[in-house]
Amino acid sequence: MLPPLWNLFFEIIDQSRDLFNPILAYLLGWRYHDLDKGWEVCVIRCLATFDVTSMAIMFERLFRKKGLNVKVVPVPRSLSSSCGLACEYPCEDEEKIRSICVDRDIDVIGWHRLD
């Protein structure tokens, strides 16, 4: 259930969806589908997976200190059965995150986009 403000936001967007929804989806990193029954928005999540839990914790601490919205989440079994933890991060910051991981020797075994 979304908070009332979000409901109002989506109601306004829905009234002018032909113009705003594709633009909004692009800006927020969403994949957007035009279905026969209406519109469907799929949120794209970006995950980094690790061999060991300590790397996932190090990744989260480092990027939270840098002000990014990063959190440790369970790894979907369809991706990996390694340490069981992944970090979800903002997709728009992926290039910056990857370069910092190389500089700081954080061993990421996989970069994934899920919807």
C-alpha cells in the first residue's frame, strides 16, 4: 500500500500518462510496457553479488558513507548460491560504483539488473 501522497502523484501521472509515463519511467530507471489493458511499470533493481559476506558488508558501508542508497539484501537463488548476500544499489550510479570497487579492491563476482 502506497502512502497517500504517492497515490495522488500516480493519479496525476495517470491522467496524462501518454505524455509523462514514458518520460518518468526513463528518468527513474524503470522499464515501461504498454499493455492492451493499460500501462505496467516494472522497477529495475541493480544488485552486486559477492563470494563472501564480508565483501557485501564492506560494499554497503563504503557506499553508505558516500551517501548512496545501498542496502544488503538476500541473493535471488536464480542468480547465485554463493554467500547468500547481495547489495542493491541505484542503477544510475553503477559506473561510479564499479570504479570505486576496483580502486578499493572490493571483489564483486557479478553485476545484475532485475525487474
